[in-house]
Amino acid sequence: MLRLIAFGGLTLLQNGRAVTGAAASRRRLAAFALLSASGPRGIDRNTLADLLWPDKGPELARHSLDQLVFAVRRAFGSGPLLAGAPTLHLDSACITSDVWEFESAIRRRELETAVTLYRGAFADGFVIPGTDALQRRLDAIRTSYAREYTTALEALAREATSRGDVAARARWWRLLADADPLSARVARELIEALVAAGEWAKALEFALLHVALVRQELDAPPDPEIARWILRLRAMSDSSVQAGGRATPVEDGAKSSGNDADGLEGLEDYTQRLTPRVARAVSGKYHVEHQIDAGSLAASYAAVALTGARPKVEIHVVQPLIAAMASPKHYSDVFARVVRLAHGRIHPTLSFGRADELLYYVTAPRPPVSLRERLARDHELPIRDAIGIARDLAAALGHAHTHHVWHGDLRPKHIGLTTSGAVLSSLGVIDAITPEAAARDGSTVVALGSPAYLSPEQLTAGVPGDARSDVYAFGCIVYEMLTGEPPFGRPSRPSAFGAKVAQPPPPLRSRREAAPEALEAIVHICLARVPADRYSSGEELCRALAEVDSVGKP
């Protein structure tokens, strides 16, 4: 008996084992996926042929489809798996599908069953180069199923609310926040559900991380109601400390401190007042010249050191709303290791500190060009260049990991390009600002960082990065340098969640035939879904890359 798993990836099983090789070629899997979504009505043969072989004329495309049907029947036997004329459809006597079970559960209003079956976007991460119409068709199907999934989740959340089940209410809204992380409406509902369940600390953590994510992804200010929740929850945190750890309810107009105005105005005041606060905090050590940028995690300033050998520096100040959740001691412990790093491939961190309730760290000026900018310009890099950058990056990670420093948010943005090679910046930042409770129990509701590069365990468990998650991100970056995009594209968080948990990435050489086999093997190990199956550290990664020469020949 065959089974097609189409949510969160695309896998064909026979008697419980994954079908591999020619029997599970990408066009065969695409045919199975399209036919599973079409149900008993099937798909017209000519339409299917045009989708799968757009580069061939109608006659050759139809011939190729006939060959595919024949090969499938020969491979699996036991009756007409693909049947019908002039249409094709899957024979439910020979194959089952999670898609069909999901649709059936939705029709029967068995919503918990339905959302359990939905393990990620339909055919997530599945791509056949040069089939634009096929990709559009798959995208439309993904959107339709994703809409049904979120509708089911919201119905479950509303039902839980109506019967007073606060734990279930929070659980369903949490899943909705994973599925639609930028929605202010969903974020507000989850915050209210967590507060109703007594988890006000997690409500504050989620609210802060949602604001950071909106800044990072949309470059937009926070929702006013979420801003008000942050100030109320911070006041609850303060009152809890004063009451010996017991949360005290706070009225709607409460302020988090004497200096904060209510709601969005108070949050915007952070940004407006940050530059002079930074100047005051570092006066005597640095003269702040101007702001360079303001990211979701930190605002960066050009400055002049009043003493020392490096007159020009950059001061990076953790956004106050993020710093509010960090432990100053943990922050200092991490950066004490970071400043001791001394390697030519690591952008130097010179010092760090805490002043006027601000957490900051100081670095040398960043290189003028990043790998992100190079990729935006060139899309795919020459193999020689990609291998050179990979070696520099692995060397930086190897040195950092030896000193128990991880990156946690490794991506092209943090890789500078100089005339002498690549340099890695922002080491240790995610670890330093991660709330200690989240580091212990993996309770972070939204993982900081870009989902295209985060490891499966960071996406699913919200755990902070470690050496093996850095190795995973390294694999994503090398894959992107050679193919023009990360292994699962640049998906939304639910898409990244499903693909990275449920399926391996498309083989590197299926997208860049000239890529050396030795490098493809290294990337494959880096992108293993289970951390134990990856290289254990940057050092081990360096040793593997030493087996590939400068032009990629094994």
C-alpha cells in the first residue's frame, strides 16, 4: 500500500518506508501531489503534461506523461494506480493521503484531527526549476489548505474560550501565532489567552518578540494594543517582584515605570530618546556621532573612542524592549567570552557594558559590503568564491565554538566581505539576550532570527542556538551561495517549520549541476534535521572542507 505525505513536504511511502530513487523522481512526486489535491475529479491529461513539461511541445509533453504513468504502474503494480481518460486521478484502493484525511476531517468537523494532520504547508519546499506554472498551481493549493488550517485553529480557540478551557485556548492561539506570526490580531489573542491562563511572563515575552519580529520583517511600528499590553505586563512583572513573586493585576492605564507613557506613545518614546540616552551612557568613553541603523534587536551608532588604539568604532545597543527580558549577568557572561575571541575571520568585539539600563557592545566598523548585498547583486556566486567564503566562515565558527560562543542567528547579513576574505559578526548576541528561563526550558514562543536559516529545533522548540544550529545555518548559506536561495526558499515561518521538520532539502546538485559532489555531501550533513547527524562544530566542519580544493574538485 502506498501513502502520500504532502503536508510539510512531499514524501511517498510504500509499506511505511520512504520510496527513493527513480521511483520517487520529482515529476512523479509532483504528479502525485497535484492528483491528491484534485481528489476524485482528477486532472486533464493535457493540463498535467503542460504543467510538468512546459519546455516541451504538447505532443512530446503528453508522451512524457504516458511514460510516467507506465513507469508508475510498473514500479508499484497492484492495479491501476493512475486511472481515467481523458483525466487522471489517484486510485484510493492503492494509495492513501494525508491530504484526503485532512479534507475528510474538515468536512466532519473533526478539527483537532485536521490540525494534527497539517504538519506544514502543502508540498512545502518542493521545486522543479523551470516550471513556473506548476509552482503557481502549488502555491494556490498551499494557500487554500493553509487557510483551512488557520480557520480550524481559530474555531478550536473560540470553542475553548466559550467552555472556559484556558489551557486549550492558549494552545490553539499559540499555533495560530506560529502560522501567522506577523498578525497583530492573532498576537493580541494569544497575549490575552496567556494572561487568562496565568502565564503573564510568557505573555510579556511573546509580546516583546512579536514587536521585534514586526520590526525585522516589516520595518513597522508595533500595534498600539500590543504596546499597551507590554507596558501593563512589565508593570505586572515589577509588582510581582515587589510582592515576592506573585503577579498583581494591573489596570488598563498602568505604566511600566515613571518614565514611560501609556501605549504606543511610550514605545515610540524609546526610539526617540534612545540616541541621547546612548550618548549619556557611554560619555567619557565614546563620542556618539550618528545612528547607522536600527534593527529588530539592536540600534547601531558610529562613534569615536576617546581612548585606545581604535578611534572609529560602532556601538550596538540592544533594543530596550528586548533588553528588558535579558539577564544582565548572563549578558555579561556571554560577552566576556566574545571579547576574548581573536581570529582573522571574526569581526572584533572590543567591549561591552550596561549603563542607564541599556545593554550595549562595541565593535570595529563593519565591512562596507555584506554577503547579503553580494547575493542580491549576483544571485549565484562562482564556485571558487563560494568555497572561499565557506572556508572563512567555517574557520570563524571553529574558533568561536572552541571558546563556547555560538551565533544563533547566522545569515548572510552577518557576513562581511573584505579584500582579504569573509568576516563573521554578531557572534553571541542571541545567546546573550535570550531570557534565562527560555534557555532552560525552550519556552520562547517566537524564535528570533530569519526562518530561512534557523535550524528545525530553533523553529519548533524555540531553543536558543548552539554549535549544531550554527552548522545548520552554515549549510543554508552555502546552499544559497550556489543556488541563489536557501534550501527551502525564503518561506514564512509555518512554511519553514513544515519543510525543515518533515523533509530533506532538494539536493544541491539538482539546482546547480556544476557544484562538486564533495561539497554537496558536506552541505547535506549540515542540513540534517536531527542535530546529532550534523557536524558537531565549526572545527569538524573545517576538517571536512579541507577535502575540497579551491575549485571544488574532490
